[in-house]
Amino acid sequence: MAIAGHLIAAELAAQPTDEWHIAGVVVHAQPARLDDLRRTIEAMSGVEVHAANDQGKLVVTIEGPSTRFVSAHIDALQKLPGVLSAALVYQHYEDAQSMDQEMSDGLLA
């Protein structure tokens, strides 16, 4: 599994961008492999598991500099042993500078 992470990073490292992408992915996995998969997924750069259930479903986010970065990570997720599917359910991007701006909800004044 570590090799896949290194390949993703090496392939995409040479592509600077002024964007930042955030994607939500639902991963459906074999329940018996859930603990190992969760550890493997959380070890991937830019990937975080937010929730999981006993039926083998995980809610995952991927954050990175491009759509290509997100796509490469979804592809890597789909290839992990025990993963039945990995489906993109949401993707959003901002220019990198706007990610550094403080946000206000307008209710706290």
C-alpha cells in the first residue's frame, strides 16, 4: 500500500497549481477488512476518514491541489484490497489564496 502512495505523490508533485480541491467520497468495503482499510486510507497523503459503519461504508475526504490529484487518489482507493467501490459524491475547489481568507457567517457581529 505504501508504494501506491509514493507513486501518487511522485506523479503529481511536479504540477504546481493555484487551486485547492476538496472531495467527498463514499467507500464501500468488505466489513471483515474495515479496520485494515481504515488504517491504510488514513495513511494516504491528503486523505481522511470521517466516519465508518459495521457494514463497511466509510466517509472519506480528499484534499489536494488539482482534480488530477483527487482522481488519482480515488483510483488508488478503488484498487485497495477489500474495497468494493469508491464513489465521488462531492467536489469543490477554490483558488489557493481564498483558502487563506478568514470567513464570517454574518451572524456573529
